[in-house]
Amino acid sequence: MIEKPEHTLAGTQTLAAQQASSPSSLDVITGACLFFLLMYCTMTVFVKPEWALQSFQIAIFLLLAIYLLLNLRQPAGLGQGSALANLVYLLPLWGVIQILAHTTASTWETREAVLRWGALAAVFYLTRRCARTDAGRSAFLSAFAAFATAMAVLCLAQRFTSDGRVFWIFPSGYGVVFATFPSPNSYSQFVELALPIVLWRAIKEGWRAWGYPLAGAILFGSAVAARSRAGIVICLAEMLAVLALGWVRMRHPETGLRPRSMVAVLLAIPLLAIVFTLDVGWQPVWARLQLNDPYAMRREFFIAAAHMAIQRPGIGYGLGTFPEVYQQFAVKQFPVYANHAHNDWAEFAAEGGLPFLLLVLIPCAAAVPASIRHPWGIGFIAILIHACVDFPFPRLAVSVWIFAMLALLLRPPNRAGHVLLSAKGVCLS
């Protein structure tokens, strides 16, 4: 038996590791198409006719079908990684079960919800596949940070000049818009996902990339301009959390962070944020924070959703049917339309029962440790908290980024580094 020389074996393993660490051309093309569709979904959120939402869903399903067809001879990766992550693919199936079992209060609304959850599952799968390497994940995060910063600049530019017109052209039907978002809460949730990315990049890169501290300040200033109470509080908490993690890890030898550069950045980020806050005006925000009962109406919506969940804990009333069933459980009448429970977790339990709530909650909870290990993912934790007082998940322009971030946090481990270490003779468990 002829044994290969150790240096030859090591060279072969190193080459395999390099190939594993670089995305394939198919992944690059698919990832670019996916990111374009995510931007399209966000930039058309103000469009009221259904064609914008339907065109996104058709395109994402078509992209998924093409990707699967081109990977017929290779493992599709559907079952790779954590079993908890694969629960995401069961979300649209729960609505199908409700339709087949005739347990939904509105078949039409549940069909619409199935398509929405199916699109989110497709975003989750494609992101996991296209960003399964370190290079792919870094590219996605960089692109998201750039896009979010551009949206923040648009928000600040339109805030006092557009008279409710998106891009100063398209009337939104509202007196003011926030980039392309008619809702200040939805825009703030979008910012919450992106803000920790640019803040952590600013800390990691230092003054070598001075644009990141500026981008972080712009994003924070646009959140202040949106005047969402929960959004401002959460963005401020994100900034403090990322700065604290940067300070703690500054002394860790493996981070490669330069103390002087980091201290300068840690001081520059809040100072720039204060400048942008003063520029957009803090008085209206302070006035909103002084309201006697900021949870007004939301409390009654939550109670109604909880009663719905108690009535049908096993199967729910049907995905997407909360507006249809709400009046039966309303504890107080309001002169507004109750489109959502303003608490996604209660709404999940009301519409899908406890099993559906767990299908959403378990993968999200599994991503929390990764969000702490990777501070750029702190925005995901922020969204889970914000979902307790609002509805980021039903708003597709926000939830597509939620599921993309979830995919990045729950992606299968990259084996390239293990191969490289093995080639050097390091024993790995």
C-alpha cells in the first residue's frame, strides 16, 4: 500500500478548504438575484395594489425553483444544519393543514398567509444556501448595510420636503413617509436590523472605514426622525449594547482590535448620533415618550388575541384571520380597524394555535445565542422584542430581512476552517 506524502495530503486539504470557503458562481448569481428581490420588496412597500406583493412572491418562488433545478445532481441542503432551523419550512404547511381540515375562519385569508409564509421560507432557504460561506455572509451583510444606509438618507431627505410622496413622485396617501415606508414603526424595525451591522463594522474596522460610524449615525438619526417610541428606545439600546460588547472585546487578543482606534470610534458613534438627533429634532420624540399610556389599544388587542388562543389552542382560527375573528373577542370598541394584534406572538397563537407559535418561536430562540456571539445580529433580538408591541412579521418588507438574518445566524457551520486546521496537524473534536 502506497501512502501519500504528508505535504501532498495537506496541500490537497488546503485546496479543498479554499474551494469550500469561496461561493460558487451559481450561489453568487442566485444571491445577487435574491438581494435584488429583497430590495424590490422593500422599495415597493408603499404600493397599495396587490401587484407589487404578488410579483415579489412569484419571483421568489421562481428563483427557488430554478435554483433547485440547477442543483438536482447536488445535495439541496434542505436538511443540512440544525433541525430547529428546518422548522421554518413547516410554517406555510401549517396553513395548508388548516385549509384541508376546514378549521380556518377564512380560506381566502389563510391562502394569502400561506403564500406569505412560503415566500419567507424561500428567502430563508436561499439565504442559507447562497451565504453558507464566510465570504457569502460578509457580502450579504455589507450589501444590506449599504442599502439600509441609502434608505436612511432617503428618509431624512424626504422627511420635510416630499409632502408624503415617495421619491418625491409617487403619492403614498399619507402626510409623511419614511423612505418607502408609510409606517414609522415598520421603518424603525427595518433600521433595527441594520444598525448593529454598521456599528459593529465601525468598531471592527476602526478609522480604516470611517464611513461606518457615519452610516450608524445616519441610521439612528432616521429612526429618531420616524418618531416611533419603541423604535427609538430599541435603537438606543442596540447602540449601547454594541458599544459595550466592543469595549469588552477590545482587550481580547483574538479580535485584533486596536485600543486607540476603538476608543476613538466608541466616542465618535454616539457623538455623531447626537448631532443627527439634534438636526432632525428631539422635541416631538420627547413629547411622544411623555404619553400617559403608550400601550393604549394595544392592550385590548392583545387580550382579544389571548382569548382567541385559549379558545382554540390546538389549531387556531386560521393564519391571517385575526381581523376577521377579532370582533368576536373584542373587549372594547375603537374607531380604528384592528388589522393586527400589535403583538405577533399572541397573534401567532390566535391564528395558528400553540403549535404554530412554537414553529416560529423555536428557530428564533435558537438564533439568540448566535446573535450574542456575533454582535451584528443583535438587531434580530431587537426585532423579537419589538414584536411584543407591534407586528414586524406580517409586514413582508420587514420580515424578508428578518428571515434573511435568521438564515445567516442559523447557517450550517463552515467546514473550511476545520479542514485548514486538520491540514496543519491540529486535532479537532
